[in-house]
Amino acid sequence: IIYIMDTETFNKYLLNFEYPINRRRHATIAPGDTHRSMALGIVNVRPCCLKNASGEKINEPQQDCILLKKPKFIELFKQTNDWIKLVYPNIQKYSTIMYNGNNQCKKHIDANNVGESIIIGMGDYTGGRLIVYDKNEKKHYIDINKKFVKFNGSNYYHEVEDWVGTRISLVFYNIVT
């Protein structure tokens, strides 16, 4: 067991973690890419985007992520929660943490997120800025490398610029209202 004391130690921990291949995030995967990611915390039970008889989106059943039954994911989730409380004590309430391991996410919107998210880039990389599109489709390039950034991925399209090195992003967000 590792006890996270600082960002440098946590960064090394994230770099050595083996992120699973995620075949469910088709909307964010660039063609030919292998998507290594996972959401830990509260997740929507698939199939998502359920609709009632009127065609309106209804609340999806939610549960704890099944990965949180495995010791290595329990430990990662615990370490991440301990670390975020240490380095960002006033972080907003969040239900879920998305871990992205070297993902070249294409332009997408986070349809199931509620409100603002907090994102940070970890690893040893250059480039890899978050690109957020405003309502006029203008691109805004935001450096998230070892920096916490608040943005609303449920209202604004976003993607990731190319990078060199190893890039891990963490997104702290809510799916619970």
C-alpha cells in the first residue's frame, strides 16, 4: 500500500498503473486508437440514454463501478481521493473520477455529466492541452499539465491536442444531481 504524501509521488503512482482498455467510449475514441480509461465511483448502468414513452431522456440507473470490487482499483480510488483532499481541499462535490491513460480524445460532449468538472493532466508530457469550444465553435487551448482546471464538459465540446510523452488525465465530475 502506498500512502500519498505529495503530487510527485502520486504522479509516479499514476504512471505505473495499468489502465484497462475501454471499448465503450466510442464517441471519444479517435479512429485507430486504443482507449485506456475507466470511471471509478458512481456510474450509469448500461444501456445509457434511456427514454420514456414520450421520447424524453429519463434518469439512468446508477451504481458503484464494478471495478471497485477489485483491490487494485479500490486502492487507486482511495489514493486519488486522499490526494485530491490534500492538494485541492475545497474541490466541489463529485461522484466519479475518470482516469484517461494516453487517450487522444476526439471532439465530444459529456452528455451524462452534471455541471462543472475539474480536470488535471498528470504524467511526463508536453503539449496535450485541453481544447474547449465556445458556443461560436472558437477553440480555447487550456494547459492542464499539473494544473486544476474547472470546465463544463456537459455544455461545451472538448477534445485533446496531440502530445509527446505519457499523459494521464483525471476528471472529477458529477453524474448525480
